[in-house]
Amino acid sequence: MSATPPKLVPRPKTAAARKDRVRNILDLLDNMYPNATCALQHGNAWELLAATILSAQCTDKRVNEVTPALFAKYPTIQDFAHASQDEMANDVRSTGFFNNKSKSLIGAAQRILTTFGGEVPHNIEDMLTVPGAARKTANVVLGTAFGIASGVVVDTHVQRVSGRLDLTRQADPVSIEKDLMKILPEKRWILFSHQIISHGRALCVARKPKCAECAIDPICYAKDKTITA
Ligand code: SF4
């Protein structure tokens, strides 16, 4: 099986054709990743927030290795809020950037306790006031823990794959998210991120994407597609 060379893939010329193509991409993602979900293990919204803070510049696999012991040691938000920062930095050391991350975890727990009565906020405006929670983190938690479509999670996979699929021509995550929110139906914002992250891990990898195995190949004109013989 070989992938289609980019120059042989017709580009949509009208707004209607572009819309059809997006719909087509969503259908193909549904077929490829029907059960895509967040890979960070968690038992409640607070644990998901903590795991997402730890996942910055770190793999979900590594975070999942660290969080069981972390959540056993600090079972509640109160435990996080009153923790020693040095000790927590040590507890999360293997996820990298451990000083900043421990500061964010403790700060987030304190903010949620003092301002939000111990409940992780249910809206993006409040979430963005929580230390360590920028748009990506806020969207992950609101989407996965509460099913609230506050935006589209843009991580490194969504950034790369959305560009390859010509769903955006922007480079920074905030502008990419704005483009995706414009062209995707709101009811797809949450699942789309999970599916694209799965796709970025499985096939549309950073170096040498596995285009010959990708169902989106016939409508993908990414410049860096890999064409096998
Ligand atoms: S794997 Fe290849 S064909 Fe599929 S979306 Fe990525 S670049 Fe396009």
C-alpha cells in the first residue's frame, strides 16, 4: 500500500468544499478512533487538573507512573494545599520542571479551596485564574471531567496534525484554537482533540508520518507526507 503524493490530492476550492472536507475528516477520525479519550489517569476533576499540570513537557505515560503514589500521599485538595513545596517537588521530580509544577499544584489547591469552596471551577474564566491552568489545561479538565466544551485542546499533536490537515495555518496555540473553534462544530471540540492526539501518537507522528496506513490520506495534502513505493 502506498500513500498519495501531496500534489495529486485535490485541494478544496470553495467554502462549501472546505466544509465538506472537514466533515469528511471528522467521519474518518470517528472510524479510526471511536473511543478516543484522555490518557491521563484520574479519579476526579482535581486529580485530572493535577495530572494535566504535571503533563507539561512530559509524556502522559510518565505522569501516569507518578500520580498513583502522589494521590495516595496527598489524597485531598487540602493535603495538596498544605504540602511542603520542597517535598512535593521531590515527589514529582521525574516529570521535569518539578519546582514550577509543585508550586502550581500547591497554588492551584489553595486557590480552589479559598476561592471556589474546594470545587474545581466549571467555567473557563474561573479556571484561568487557577495557578498552572492556561487554556490547554482548562480545556482538558472542563472537557474530560465535566463534558463542558470550553474550547479545543491544542497540544503539540493537535498543533502538528491540524497544520498538516490544513485546518489552520497559524503557529501559536491560541490562534490555532481560534481557527479550530471556527471550523469545527462545538459538539465536536472535546472528542476532536482526543482523536487528533491519538492520531498524532499512532500514525501522524512528528517524523515520517505513517501515511500509507492513514485513512485520511486521500484528502491530505500535507507537504511532509511519506510516500512509500
Ligand atoms: S498520517 Fe499522513 S496522510 Fe495521515 S494525516 Fe498525517 S500527514 Fe496526512
